[in-house]
Amino acid sequence: MRLVAFLPEHLDRIHADARDRRPAGNSTRPRPGVAFTLMDADRVMGCAGLVPMGRHVEAWAVLSDALRSRPMLLHRQVVRALRMLDEHWPTR
């Protein structure tokens, strides 16, 4: 598994029910911001990102069925991505 920079075409490669191919949260589609895609070889497992909203951020995510069924893997990758973001986008 590896995290790569998000590209919009990654959303078309997620294996999920059609109703789940839109980001969770208030967005109807991902917006510019900081985002990653989790890859397993050439398979897109999920995409997620943060959109700056003044002093706050809005999070979005689109997960494959395979990633949704592995909550511990999902948790580890989110922690890993947040650490990477903190290194490049410090909040302190």
C-alpha cells in the first residue's frame, strides 16, 4: 500500500457502489486542497483530502468497498496521511 497525490481520475477507478462515489461530508465533489489516494499496486483503494475553510478545514473521503471492509487499515493510513500533512502544513 502506498499514498500518492490525489488526481481527479482516481475517483473513476474506485470499486464501490455508484451511490458511494461522491465524497462524504458537505461537498458534492472534491475541491482544491490537500488530498491523497491510497493505492494497492495499481488499484485505487480510496481518496481523501482536506479543504481549507478559513481557520478550519473540511474533510472529504471516497472509499472503495475493499477499504471500507478493513477499518484498521483505513485508520492506519489516515494517521499516516495526517502525520505527512503535519510535516508540510504545520498547525502550530
